Amino acid sequence: MYELFFEHFTKKVALTKEEEQQIQTYLTPKKLRKKQYLLQEGDVCKAIAFVEKGVLRQYSVDEAGNEHILQFALEGWLISDLYSFLTGEPASYHIDALEDSELVLISQTAHEQLLTNVPKYETFTRLTITGAYIAMQRRLTSIISLPVEERYMGLTSLYPDIVQRVPQHMIASYMGLTPETLSRIRRRLSSQ
Amino acid sequence: MYELFFEHFTKKVALTKEEEQQIQTYLTPKKLRKKQYLLQEGDVCKAIAFVEKGVLRQYSVDEAGNEHILQFALEGWLISDLYSFLTGEPASYHIDALEDSELVLISQTAHEQLLTNVPKYETFTRLTITGAYIAMQRRLTSIISLPVEERYMGLTSLYPDIVQRVPQHMIASYMGLTPETLSRIRRRLSSQ
DNA sequence: CCGTTTCATTGATTTAAATCAATGCTTTTT
DNA sequence: AAAAAGCATTGATTTAAATCAATGAAACGG
């Protein structure tokens, strides 16, 4: 338990055994069945979740009822509605499991106490969010500057596991396309 | 000099006069004329820039030579090619001034030393990047889920100063549209 | 101050994606 | 095992945006 979490943590910031023990007391394991919600829009986001096993998605639903996937999270990724988590405001996203999943949760109070009691946790947080920020900037750049075909190819080469494990219509949603359009793009790409 | 920088800093993390003095020694002022580059694609990004006065833009150029604006930075904003700054890899973005501007620069070595010598700088950094991350997530959500009209209205209400000070075709580029399309959207919106 | 560039707008046309609709296949559920 | 639900694909049609082209206005630089 928590193996993957600490593996990722120590890849960013080295920890002594004692620090690892200390941090562990702030963590809570949680299992989620496929289709189960971790968070629903309107509720306050109570935790940052680290994925030990499985896949989650974060998405919003528009007035027409269409889902728009903002993010997937596989093993080793963190997922949360950060704004809601940090401010206590109602969440604007849903988060649910696409497969049976195992999570490590960091609650709001745990987060605050970790920040004050474990300096390395702040460093971990800073580095993690920085990496996520850079990745998202790249994604945004590709959205506003690349043709869809190249965006799809980029996705498959950067995150082949996502493309494999997630239904295609959700990939389409993540890319801001309809399932039909993505299907046709794939056909065009494979016939070349 | 540095007034706005410390105003923004202390809004996130309170500082004593001594700490402020100490941090100041790591900062460098820089002026940029309109159209001047702060960074060119391929160069290594040597600094994080805080805008004391003026407007900058960060953009990439595709094979066809089209510019795609990723971000604007007005007074009080930070701008940089973070990936290049942190890794020393060549930058994938250009950054230049849209008006005569005054900046506060934090060099790579200054950044590292501040992180180790001034704990509050790490907190400032973490909070800043977290805010930027949340803002970008919102932008991404609106791109994949809202019709362009609403995206433009959202932009004008959230950042009226950007829409006022920046040429319209650059707003179009920021939105991933052609200038003609944005012009027509504006007409549709104004005629209602 | 005048010529040049930059910029926004508008129209006509082409191109790309969304929508509507139907089908067959696979996976769940009962 | 059978029924239902979820999913990917394909075709026909509509809709939205890009492209091409031209014009007038504003800003800018020498």
C-alpha cells in the first residue's frame, strides 16, 4: 500500500524512512468501483487523489448534457478539483472511475498539516503542479496550433496507455471532438 | 521599482522588511521596447519575468508561419517558458512586448538560490503556479465545452483590459480563431 | 506630414466538423 | 442464455469556420 505514491514522491524529493512514516499517517486509502464517483459537480472536493491502480476521469457537463473530459488520471497521476479543494467552493467538475481503482487520498486538513509539518511536501507539491502546468500548456498549444490528425498522433505517442484503456468516444471528448469525427480521423490516418 | 512585484508577493505570502530586502538582491529590472523580444524560440529561457508595466505575449509559430498566442501577461503577471527555464532545453515559444514594458527578472541561479535561502519564496512560487494552473484548466474547459461566442464573452468579462489593450487579431489567435471569424462573432454579439 | 504598414471589416467560396440516422459488434446485466 | 446497453463505424446532410480577396480606416515611422 502507498508503494507507487512514495515511488513517485521520492522521484521528485528524496525522503528518509522516518519522513515516509510521518507522511503516511496523513494518507487514506480508498477503493473505487468502475463508474463510481470520487466527486460530483456542486459538492466540495474533499481530497487530492493519487491513483495507485486504475483510471479516473475529470469532466464537466454542459447545459445540453454533453460531457467534456478535461483530464484522465492513470496509475501514478494525481487528480482533484484543485480550486474547490483549496477554496471550499462547490466543484465544477465530476470525477469518476473508468475501471475499478485504488486511490491514496490527501484530505484538506492533511494537506495543510503536511505543508506546515513536512517541508519536503511543499517541494513535492510545487514540483508536481509545475509539471502538470507545463504539460497542460503543451496541450493547449497543440489545441490552438496543430491540425486534429497531429493532435491525435501526439496523444497516442505521448500517452499510448490512455488511448488503449479508455473508450474512443472519451478520447474524442478529451480532444473536443465528436466520436464520429475521431473515428473518421483514425480511418484517414490508418489508410496512409 | 519592484513595488508591484512585492505588492503581489505579499498578497500571497507576508514578508518582513528584511526578507523583502534580501529578495530584492536577487532581482534585476529590465525595460523592453514595443516589439522587442524577451525570448526567441530555440534560445534557452534565462529568466522568469514579472510585468511591472506593459503587456507581453507568449506564442509559438507553426510550419505555415502562423502565430499562436498561448498567453498574454499584463501588469502583475508572470511570464516565462517554464520548461526551458527549468531544464535548460531550447524554448519552444517566443515572448515579446506589445507595448513598451518594464519587467522584473528572476534568473535561473537567482531562482535556485531563492528556493534554498528564502522558504517563503517557495511558497510564493507554489501558490503562483497553482493559481496559473487553475486558470489554465478553466480556459481549457471553456475551449472544449463552450461555443465561441460564450468564450469571447467570458474573455471580455474576465480580462477586459486584455481585450482593450491588445489588437483584435491577437485575441483571435489566443482563441484559436482567424481574425475574420472573431470579427464576425463580435458583429453577431453586438447586434443582439 | 506623407507614405507605408497594420488592422478590422465584409463578401464569396471552400473546407472541415457537427449533426442526424442507421447498422453491426461487443460487453454488461439480469 | 437472452436482452439490453454501450460502442465504433459509415453515410447523407447541415452548419460553422477557414480561406481568398478586396476595401477603408487607423497607427506608425521616417
